[in-house]
Amino acid sequence: MNSPATPPRSLAELRRLTPARVALGRAGASLPTEALLDFTLAHARARDAVHAGFDAAALAAELQALGLSTLRVSSRAADRRDYLARPDLGRQLDPAARDVLAGAPPVGDIALVIGDGLSPVAVAAQATAVVRHLLPRLAAARIGVGAAAVATGARVALGDEIGAALGARMVVVLIGERPGLSAPASLGAYLTFGPRPGLTDADRNCVSNIHASGISAEEAAHKIAWLIREGLVRQVTGVALKDESGSLMPELPPP
């Protein structure tokens, strides 16, 4: 006896399962007014996220409250316009920042870099929470975190130069990701063993989509801590290190 066929899901059910814009309907040859206004609003939020100000001083104060010493550095991008037009400048430290790092003590295992990236609002919303959940996991594994560098005008690769200057075995970069139409405030974490200028994305591991409707700060901290532990043990990151952290997170006391 054949079992009854599963009834197809409606388009309304599909829309509840994804933030993607599907089955929006139409009005003549165009979108319905509501869908068009929703798209326009999402586009405006994404643009605002890219051009938002970055309060490096406030972020440094939040990190210091978690027990981290902080360093303030900048890339060679002179301003936001320069940063967006010249990605290469966001990957290089300015001379004053090099002097700051040259006077800092070596950090040992981990250099933590938090940069504005393409969504400063994501950093303001998510970065401190990720660090708060990450620190006890690293402490439990006896992995030391040196000074945290708060970087303005930062691209991911700026962490390579910072990590090398601080003598870190690994650099962890928390940075605002390129805003999307459904996630204008998404944070990414990039981990690189043996940081030095000239590395590529193939040398990094990434934990992305850290935001209110994506990966939570706690889940992200679990994945990042696993990658740090395994990366230090195996002395690799990137394509040579597969994320096998799994979905179960160990119980930890509240941070």
C-alpha cells in the first residue's frame, strides 16, 4: 500500500524559512509596493552600515572591562572614502601604528584584532559579546590572549601585519562583514596561524554570519575556541584545518 504523498509546502511557508526575497508577487511588470519599499529600506540599512562611524574608544573601554589591555591602531586608509576606494590601504598599517606595536610587549599565543571592516555597526553590536564568551573557553584550555588591537580602517589582512608585529602564534580578527540586504550587521572571525604579510584567504579559517538572526555570539565563540585550540596544536589554519567543532557546546559558567 502506497503511503499518501506529502502535500507541497506553500510559498508562504517557504518565505518563513528564509530571509531571501522569494515569492514577492507582482504588480503589472513590477514588484508590489510593499515589497519594493521593503527592498529599498533594506538597501538603505546596508548603505548606512557601511558608512557608519566606528567608536574605537568605546570598544577599547568595553574590552578593558573584560580584562584585556588594548592598543589603538589604524590602516593607511586616511578616511572612509579612502578605505572604500582603496582596499589595499586597509591591509597595511600606517607608520604611527607600526610604532605603537613596536613598543608593545610580545603577546604569546593569540593576538586579538577587532576592526571596523565593512560594517562598523556589526562590530558595535556583536564583537564584545563574542569576546566575552571566548575568553573563558580559552582560559579553560590555558591559551593566553595578549593585548587586543582595535583597528580603524581595517581589512582582514591587516591582522597579519599586526600579529607578526606582536609576535603572536595566531591572530584572530573580528571584523564587520560586507552588509547584505537581510543582514546589515554581520560579524566575521578570521583565524590565521603564523601571521605575516603576504598570506591569502587560503591560509585562514572563517566563522561568518555572526548576528542576531545568524550564529549567536556563544556559538561563534565555541567554534572560534575550537579552531584556536586545534590550529595551535596542528600548527595550521586555512584549507588544512577543517572545522569539526560540532553542534554541541560544553556547559560553561556565565561570563
